[in-house]
Amino acid sequence: MKRDNIVAYVFWTLFLLIVMLMFQSCDDEVNPCLDPLITVEKNENSVTVTADLSEVKLVALNWYIDDELVETTEIGDNRSDLLNAYFAKAGTYRICLVIESETCDEPQELCSEVIIEEDDEEDDEEQKDCPDMFFESNKVSDSEYEFTADFEGIEDLEWYAWMINGETIENEGTLNDGDNRLNHTFTESGTYQVCIGTETPECPWGTEYCSTIEVDL
């Protein structure tokens, strides 16, 4: 009888342990993560990366190139699930998309490597027809910045655009009676990529110059 009691004790102890583990497993269950895809289209020195996020309830999208944040899109924006990037130099670049969503408890990272090859001599000659664009940044206050474009041939350039995180902010050039300056007030803290870019009959493939700034409000 004593032996039977011991066997019963061991049985019920194991049974209760299994039940506790089952409840703990339920408590630790996380929201399932979907498996979105990204596709990369390369055209010489430019790349378009598109994310298939049709079934993802998004909170934010963060695009990185070589671990540097280049673009952020938050829910509520007129968001685009793609990134357009231009690379002025040949090399291997790592493009990553970090997704924060309601359907996954942890941020998801999707990455792809892009190889930009050296231009041949003919391309190098063509590139010489593109203006060598440049601008300077001046921090007026924590939120306000002034950007001044200054490069050879700027006075003859019919059109170029100021862009912030890929969005055109202002058109410049002789056709727009521009002053080669952009005054911009940022309303949120973050990392911003400010660019100027143009296309001309002599440079139909386009060229641009970019600078990254940190805004802390």
C-alpha cells in the first residue's frame, strides 16, 4: 500500500507539472509574424526596392543602407512601400527594411545586398556631362535649417529639385526663378536625408548630391 501511494504521488506530480508547462506555454505565446518579401530592381547606379506588405498591419517602416537610416514612414502617412536609392560610387551596399507591425511582437528585418559595378570608360565620359552638384547646410535653430546650393554651372541650370527623404520640397533653377536656397523647418526629431538632383539633355540619367542631418527637437 505504501508503494502504491508513492506511485500515485509521482503520477500526480508529473501530471501537474505537465499542466503548468502547458499554461506557461500559452502565456508566453507571441503574435505570429508574417513573412513579407522585398524585391530589388537595379538600373545602372540606381536601385528600387519594393516591399510586399499588403497583409501587414503597419506601425512604421525604416529603410537602412549600410546600417544608416535613410527613410522612415509612419502609419497615417501617404506611405509608399518602396525605396529609390542612387549610388554615386561602385561597391556592395546592404539595404535593409525594418518593419514594426501589429501582427508581430518583434521588429522584422529584411535585407538584400546590391552590387554597383564600375562604369566603363564611355560611361565615365558621359558622367562628365552631369553637373557636380553640392550644397552647404546651416543650422539656424533646433528645428530650422538653411541649405545653400553652390557648384559650377549652377547659374545656367534650368531645373533642379530639393528633396528630403525622397520627397520633393522645392524646385529651383532658371525656369523657376530660384534663389538656390532651401529654408526648411522640421517638426519632428529624426534622421533626414537632404538631396538636390537634376536631369538635363546632357545628363538624361540624372545626378544628385545628398547630405544626412540629425534633428533633435
